[in-house]
Amino acid sequence: MIEFIRFGVGMRLKVSAEDGALVFRDEGYIWRIFGIDMPLPIALLLGRAYVEERPVDDERFSMRMTLTHPLFGQLFRYSGSFTLGDESAAEASKDE
């Protein structure tokens, strides 16, 4: 799977299910330009990403992300809990 951010930069992710969680490990970065995916060596600057999404109950999930550099250790981390929204309520609020 590739998750894109601005300017055609994307992170290639390997997705697996582990102990009831979805786990995303980065497999490198790319730059998609004119339909061609070019590898970007920015992992040397940013490190490797690890993302884990775990269900809490039927309406909530937790997420954890770390960015770890091979020389400098953990550069970034994020964790949080999210509630799934009601799609009909989201659609109604867009119409207002």
C-alpha cells in the first residue's frame, strides 16, 4: 500500500494483522511524477515508520505511530484514541 502526502511523495507500507491489530511498516519512500514511482532515499533522514491501529470496542480504536532513525533513535511518536463517526451525521453537517 502507498500512502501519499503532498507533491506526489508517498510512503510504501507493508500491512499485516498482528495480535488483533493492523500494523503498517514502511518499506521506503517514493516520488510519483508523471506516473512514474521514483525511490526517495529520505529514510536516511527521517528513519523508519511503524503504525499500529487496534480496536478498542465497536466504536473506538487506538493508534500509535513512531518514526525511528537508525542513529538518532526515536524522532517522533504519536498515539491517540479515536471514535468512529456516524456517516449520516457527517453528511448532514456538510449540507448545512
